[in-house]
Amino acid sequence: MADFHHAMLRTLADDLTGLGVANAAARSLVARISDPGLPATARRRLQEELQRTLEAGDGALARLNGAYRRMSQFSDGLFGQQTHAQTNVAVEAACRILELDSRLAGLKIKWLPAEKEQVLPAPHLAVISGVRSAGLFLLDNCEGMPGEFTLSVARVDRAAALGLATQPAPLLLLNRAFLDRAEFVHVRCACTPSGLVSASVAPALAEPPANGRLYSLTLLAAMLSGVISIQRTRASGVVEMLFPAWR
């Protein structure tokens, strides 16, 4: 989360720098235009340049105002007193945070949202943290540099959920008993190529003080009575997250 906010602040800093440059340039142009000995043609040219500089400054100011509003709205959604998360919003936020990881080396995550927004009875931050931990776990176990990384959200019925959780045979199946629900919000995280093996899973589930990579995901699963399935499918490492559909 700190990396995510650092990136947002870096964008604000760039626009502030642009605004400062435009301000300094405008001051210099005004001083030159005020010279009584300046030829008329040169004055007109400088006046046109001043107009362009002021427009550039207005643009930077508008971007700053827009970025501030977006940051405020985003932070209110994540850190406010909300107890119900919009799954598309939360998983996309996790996606953008994961894209800051140097191991992706600029690779764009393939993001596939649900056609209709799905709501989970948990804070946005809890969902973001759980999904992010799944992504980091797969990156930890990637074989070389990732060639493809996918995050998706969908709503599925019980039969589909059972197939997703158990085929192929999972390296870990957490909370299988909860697969008796009628419908689920399905969050899938996959990374290719993968060197994932069963021995990688247990350390990632460690509780405090060790705090394994998947600890926050297990907390989310406990909070939502969710099912977690970790699999190796052909060349990919996959974390299937199935949370009972709330409404």
C-alpha cells in the first residue's frame, strides 16, 4: 500500500514541478514584455509565448485538482468506515499495486473484472490485502521472469466453484466445507511460468510472528467463510479464491 501511495504522490510531484516551471517562465516573460525598448514584433511573439505558458500552467493546475479529488475519493473508499467492499474496485486496486513490483518488469497485468459489480461483507482494505498477498505469493514462486499475470473476478454457481477448487488436485484446499453455498464471488490470480510446489505452501501460511506471505489471505477467508485453492496447472501457478456471494 505504501508503494501505491508513493506512486500517486510522485504523479502529484511531477505536476507541481510543471506548475512551478510555468510560473517561473511566466514571470520572466512578463519582465521582458514590460521592457519599453522592445520592438513590437518581439513583444507580440513574447505575448503569444506567455499565453501558451499560462495555458500550460492552467493545465497542470487542473491535473493537480483532479488528482487530489481522485486520491481523496480513493482513500475514503479504502480507509473509511465502509464494511462492504466492491470486489471489482478492490481487486483492481490490488492489481495496480502489484504492477509496481519490480519482478513484473513493466508487464501489464491482464485484468478481467466481473460484468456486474459484486459486493463482499468486508472492508476494501481487507480484500485488497488478501488479493495482493496471493499475487505476491505467486511472484515469489515464479520460475524466472513472469510471461503472463492475470487477475479476474466473476460470479459462479456451486458446481463451477467445486470444479475450480478441486481440478486439478490442489496443493492446498482451505475451507472445503464452505463449498456447499449456492453461489460464489470467484477471484482468480494466475502467474506464468511457475515453479510452485507443495513445499512452498506451508511456510506462506505461517502465523505471527513469522507472518507468511498468505497470512492476510487466510484472515480474509476466515472473515468471509471463503475457500482458497492453490494449484499448479501446466506452467501456471494459480490461487483460486471463492467467497460466498453476499447478494
